[in-house]
Amino acid sequence: MQRVSRPCSYLLRYYGKSQPFGPESWKVDPRFLSVPQALADYACIIQYIKQAPVIVFGGSYGGELAAWMRLKYPHIVAGAIAASAPVLGYPDEPGFRPSAYWKVEAAASPENAVSLAAHIPHIQTVAYKHIVHDEQVIVTRDATPAAGAAPGCSSRVRQAFQALMQSAAGDPVVDPVLAQSAAGGPVVGPASFFKVCIMTCAQMSAFQTQMQSAIGGYLLEGECHYLFWDRAVVTSRLRLCSPLAKREDITRVAYWLQGAFDAYAMGNYPYPSSYVTQDANPLPAWPMRAACQLMTQEGKHVLESMADAVGLLYNLCMAQEQPYWPANGKTDMFWDQGPYNFTAVSDHCMKAWGLRPDRAWPTVQLGGLQALKQASNIVFSNGEFDPWSAFGILSDLISNKVHAVFIKEGAHHLDLMWSNPADPPSVRSARDYEMQHIAAWIEEYKGAS
């Protein structure tokens, strides 16, 4: 195929210089800031300028727009490459599992694809050298040896979060380092950084058994002094810019810490990249592996290791919003964040944008999986390391006109990034696969003209 094209890119309304109501138009009148309006705008532009078959590309939300563009305007665009497009990530979509974003499960083999298909609505066939899987392509798995990370990383992250949330709840959390100091070791920080509680040895023994598996409790002989974390300990160990004034602050810090591991999973590229940081300080190659090396340092307090790990991304003064997808602390390395709460999502949208989302709208208006089964000329790509693949199309659909490609060692839309000598063979194959389909779509368009 002769690879000659004229790439075009247009910003949506309300982005860049496209401000219909002046600066910060979305604050003035956001009514045109919607998916249908974006698709209609693109359709009008393409119809006006096109002189040849048009293929649309997109990654993440842009991948959704690309797929929906082909779905809604098949007479205008000849095909779509939809990378890391979470088109099934909506609450009214059958089989919606919001916690899948954070989970870790073993990869399934092609041999058991049939049994998996009975339980996973969007898995239909095994296609193009990819492994059918359910929820393993998510944040926690990236922090395990299966994804190249240091052994013990995910368990140490879990240990830190469990202890943080216990301290936020007001439960006593033993600090083995401070306990060692009280036993005659070196003093760690001012005395105000910890509390000393007096228990009987019998009480201590029972508490020791309870805490040992979570954070390695430390029992002292003699008077049985037992030491606990408080907010000052958390502030000090994490090297935070401001003291934690109340228990709720610890929860906010926990979400902020979680956000770093989310970013490392999305941006888990094989080369340094500023895609996540959006500045002159790129993350290192394989950032999750780099964070896990810091997380598993020997001889360091678990929170100090956590501060080092998230420091790859943060300057330790940044804020982090609560994610929409709750973790559960059992099948992931975080903590139980409760059930998915659409009301909270709606309240956040109202506060940030002045609008409330319609829960059923994505499935009703865009059709979800059922509409995509009737679509054609779309390739969905998803990466092994990308948490958004939990809501993606992971296998060819029944129509045999919607295809999926799985990119081993691939992070968020790696196939749409500039080619790099460090690219794994899987992404090079994925790009070739996509080009083969583009060539076929163009020939199909020409034959129908």
C-alpha cells in the first residue's frame, strides 16, 4: 500500500480558539459542548472539505468519538481507528463493572475463551493474536511481576492504603518503626509525631494478632507500650506541604496517592513520555516499574516509600479528585471505596460544569454494544497495561466488520503515539494490522463510488 494521506485535525467547540461565546465559553453557555454536537460539527467539516475517503482516528475519549462517528455517519467516514476507547464504560451498559478499572486477575487463555464468553457480554471470538481477558488489564496488575514490576509492590501499596484508611477511621494503627524507637532504637521525629497507649499484655497480644497481617504489628515487652500513627505521622512520612487537620484529609490524600498509580498505568510506555505530565518533566520509561522499585525499597517506612513512588509524578503539593470508578480493596491494591455512586458523579458534574448527566443517554442515543454489533469498518485497540481497556471492545464482534487488536505491553493508545525504537513488537504489529484495514476500507469506498 502506498502510504500517502493528508492528515487533518480540528478542535472541538470550546477548545483552543474555538470559543463561541468568548473566553471560557463553557462557563457562559455550555449547551453546544456535547457528543452529538461534536460529531455533527465533524460531519459538516468533513463533508465540506473531503476529496477522498476519510478515516477517523482517536484515542481515549477521542477513540469513542471516532467509533461513534463511523456508527452515526457511515456515509461520511469510510472507517475508524478507535484506540483505548471505553465505549462500554457507562452505567446502563449490560455487564458494567466500574471496579474493573482497578482490579487484577490472571489472563485467560484462548482455550477457555468459550467459557469466558458466556459470562462477558462483549467477548465473542478470539481474534488477531490477542488473548481474551476480563479484568486483568488494570492498574493493580501493572504493579505485579506479571507486568514487569518488582515483586511485592502491589502488596506493599495495599499495606499502605489499608493502614491509611484505618487511621482515617480512627482505628489504632501500629507503626513498627516508632515502636522500635520506643524500644531503645533511634528517635524518629519529634515525640508529637506519635501517641503512646497503655494496654494490658493480654489486650496487646490480641491486637498484635489482628494487626500483624495488615502492617506487621510490633509488640513490646515489659510495660507493653504500643505506638500508633496519627495525622502528624502521615504528614511527616509523606512529606506533605500542609498538615492534615482532620480525618477526612487522610481520605483525600489516599485518593491523591491512588491517582499517581492510575497515571503510571495509563502512561506505562516503554520510553520517557510527558503525555501524562503535560510538561517538560516526562515520566521515566515504564513508570509503574520505576514506582515499584521505589515502593519496595528495603529499610524504609512504607509511607516514605509511597512518597518516593508518587514523587515521580507529583511535587507532593498537588490535588487529586475522587475517581468515578470505586476500588474495593480486595481484588485491587487500594481500599474499599463503596459501591458505584451515580448520584455523586452527577453532583460532581453539576459543581464543575453546571449540568447533570442523563444516565441512560449514552446507551439510548449511541447504542452501546448492541449498536456496535451492527456497525462496520472499526478497529478497536487496547493495551495490556491500560486500565481503560476494562471498558473497551476486546474481541471481534459478530458482524465480523468490527475488529479488535490487543497490544501486549501497551499502555493508553500506544499505537497512536509517535513510533519509537523502544516500541514492543506488539504495537508495531497492531499498526500494521490497522493499516491493512484502512487500505481495505479505502478500496471498498472506491468500489462503491
